[in-house]
Amino acid sequence: MHALYSRYIRTTAVCAVTAAALAGLAGCGAGGAMASPGGDVRTMAVTPAASPAADAVPAAGRAGRSAPAPLPQRLPGLGPKTLSMVPDEARQAVVVTGEGPSSSRSTVILYERTDAGWAAGTAWPAHNALKGWTDDHREGDLRSPIGVFTLTDAGGRLADPGTRLSYDHAPRGFGLSGTGFQGEPLAGSFDYVVSINYNHVPGTTPRDWTRPMGGSRGGGIWLHVDHGGPTQGCVSLAQDVMKQLLRTLDPARHPVVVMGDAAALGR
């Protein structure tokens, strides 16, 4: 076992799915090892003698359509405590809503702030940590941290797909092997990652080991490629979704991730 692998075992960065506590920078591996710190157009008939009452009905109503619902001015599902943590300058928000406080399944929606309000994208299924969520994340607790965190840095085993975020392309550094909690292979989990700035220094590679709050508070919490099972602390999505996120997230729009179970986010 080379020295770098030993360092992963010692530091145990809570990110990946593993049956044993494999550590390191952001590892999501069980028995695996990281090679290195890893409009349509309509025509309408015109009635010659339309009554005043008919003229008073909006065109959308006469056509059997409802006017589009206005966009929400606040991110849906979030209570005052959570909303207070969303920076005023944030114009992109990846909202991760867990099914329950002890569930490892979540739904992810990317919201974009416009002049009219928050526009929601597609709802994507995702996994979070094996034991669910916590307000007080600790190294090795197998729970994902609840909160609002900035998104600034990305990387992966595969080449940059066209993101505006800083991107650390490291085929060996993001290599992973082994199996997860349900026996699923972990290979490819770190093809694309986005570092969640929980106990991480913004502006550094996701592989950076610095832990501003100390090692006991864990770290290496990422958005990464889903391997079909729970994670150690990260949030995982399908590879094509990760690629789409990387191409959409824009530092100029100050993206954040808002994450936690539904009840916690509603506080």
C-alpha cells in the first residue's frame, strides 16, 4: 500500500459509498482505492358580432388555455431559516430535497433566477448518504450535511465537458474501484465531480485536503456520478445530469447547493 493510499485511510474524507471507512480527500469508495488524492402558432375564427362579455374574456381563456403561473419569488419548499442562508447574489440554486431524515434518496432541481422569479428545471433522482441527513456532520457518520453551500470548483477523471467552473482534470487522481454499500461497482463515480463548499476552501481543487473547520467535521462532500447506491456524504446523480450541470453552472451567477431532507429545508 503506497503512502498516498495510506493517507486516504487515515483521513477518511466522508464522500463516497463504502462498506468500510475508506478515507481521504473525498473518496466514495468501499473496498476501492484512489490512485491519487481522488411556441406554437394558432389561428382563431373571428365572430363578426362578438358580445361585450365575450370581448372581456382574455384570449388565453377563449382558447381554453390558462395563463402561465407566475414564477415563485422565493425558492419553493424552503422555510425562513433556510432562505436566510441563500446569498442575495445567488442566481443559480441546486436544490437537493431528501425523502426523509434517514433516507438515502433525494430529488434534485436546478433553479435559475430571472427577473420574473425562480424558474425550475427538470427534477432528477439522486442518492445521498446511507443514513440520511444531519445538521452536525461529522467524519464517518454516513450522513449528508444540511445547509446552503457555494459551488465554485469541479474536476473529474474525464476531460472538462465545457464548464465555467474551475476544472481539475486528473484521470489518476479521480480513479476509484471497489463496491458500495449494495455491492454496486464504484468505478466511474468520479468521472465528473463538483465540490460542495462544506469544510472546503473555495477556489481549490476538489482534491484539496484542507479542512477549515478541522478534520473531525469531515469534508470531501461532492456532487458526483451516481453508482446506484447510497453515498458516505455526497449527492450523486446520473452521469449525463452531472455533465449538464457542469455545462450550466456559472460562477458569474453565484451558484449554490441547498441540501437536506424536506422537513429540514422547510424550517
